[in-house]
Amino acid sequence: MAEVAPNAALLEWPKKDKRRLLHVVYRVGDLDRTIKFYTECFGMKLLRKRDVPEEKYSNAFLGFGPEETNFVVELTYNYGVTSYDIGTGFGHFAIASQDVYKLVEDIRAKGGVVTREPGPVKGGTTVIAFVKDPDGYIFELIQRGPTPEPLCQVMLRVGDLDRSIQFYEKAVGMKLLRKIDNPQYKYTLAMMGYADEYETTVLELTYNYGVTEYSKGNAYAQVAICTDDVYKSAEVVNLVTQELGGKITRQPGPLPGINTKITSFLDPDGWKTVLVDNEDFLKELQKEE
């Protein structure tokens, strides 16, 4: 019985911790082309860009507000690699807009590919559309009122939705915001996040009836979440992976050369999350300015 109390106390930590989704990392074949598309078509801002020639990559951070407060995309270009396999597991990103019809017109005028014309969702009233970026990543455009966080979703497919919900609740302290079952189209989805989905970015986890495994490809990389204590957070993740699956891929500690403390892990489906120290992250941003 002696072990139960410390573990129970430890599992409470993610609920008390100061957390939010920081950024999503993925690979692109031409950094300038993607920056141009996101700034001109979506209205994102280029927040920072860096080149790391010794490791043969460049990256760029784009979003609708500063990294201190907003969720952003981190694009990675690896020297000489012009295309990637997105796989079958990654779904889409989503952007909230007050006028999806106009946004789609603008995107089309600038050469963007529209894969679903704007209109209400089947059986509902919310207006959505889907467009494809130059690398083939899908973006859902969702009509909403003004929001502090237009970059509002990352959708990933999972093989066991209840297991995934439990994992993200226990390992990273997310709340289940809503769950929707759609038997007609044979899928169930769960919105997971740290606050109301109209105010913040959420993970949309989708289970397609009967599909338990997906290919990951090599394009999508990970999401990053901030924490006040990467060591304690890693202990929680370690406990949860023993129960539900997944594994820690980087033990907590500072990154060489940058000194930002991180830990990273895979969920039961193999999707990667990185936990980043809050204070270190803000210091890193100040250095880049």
C-alpha cells in the first residue's frame, strides 16, 4: 500500500501544472514556398526563422500571434529533402475564420488547392472547407466568431479512442472537451485540450471504426506542450505508459547548446509529444529576439 499514495499524488501533478500547447512541428520540402503560402493565404505571420548549417536544417515559426501566448507551427526544412510521406495517420490542422467563404476565395486566387468547398458540415450548421498546402498537408477552415487562437486544431487518427483519451488525460493533464460518435460515417472523435475549444488549440483524436493502426510517414513530427517541471512531468508519463502503452523517448534534461529542459515521449499509437520547461522556453524566445 505504501506505493499507492505517492503515485496518486504524482498523477495529480498534470492537473495543477501550468500547461498549454506551444507548437506543432512538421517537415516541408521548401521553407520559403510554405512561408509564402501561409502568410499570403492564411494570414499567418512569420515570427522567427533560423538556419542550423552544422546540422543541415532550417526552421521557421509562424502563427497568428506571439509564441508567448499563441499556438504556432514550426516548419523544418532538411537540406536537400524536397518531399515527405504524410502517411495515413495524420489528419489535418484547423484554422478558425469569421468568413470561410471569403478565405477560400482568397486561397484559390493565390493558387491554393481547395479539396472541399465551403458549406455546412453534414447534419450540422457549422461552415467548413478543406484546403491543401504545397506539401500536401490538409487544413480545415472552420467558421467561428472572433477567437484569441485561430490556429485551433491538430487532428490525429488513433486505434483505440478510449485508451487515447485516458492517456492524454493522465499523462499530459488534458480535459476531454467533447466526444462525438458518427455511426453513419463510421468514426468517433474526441476533442482534448486545456481550455474551451473556442478559446484555445485542441487535439482532435479520431477513431475510424475497425482501424487500429495507421502509417506515420516521415512528415509530421510532434506537438510541444509547456510545463513548470519536466522531471516531475516525465515521472507521470512513465507511470502512465506502464499502464496504457507508449514510451519515453528522451529522458528529462537540458538540450545541449540551448539548455532548454525538455522530455519527449510517444503515446500508445506512436504520436510524439515534447514537454518543454516554461521558464526555459521564454528565455529561449528572448535570446532569439
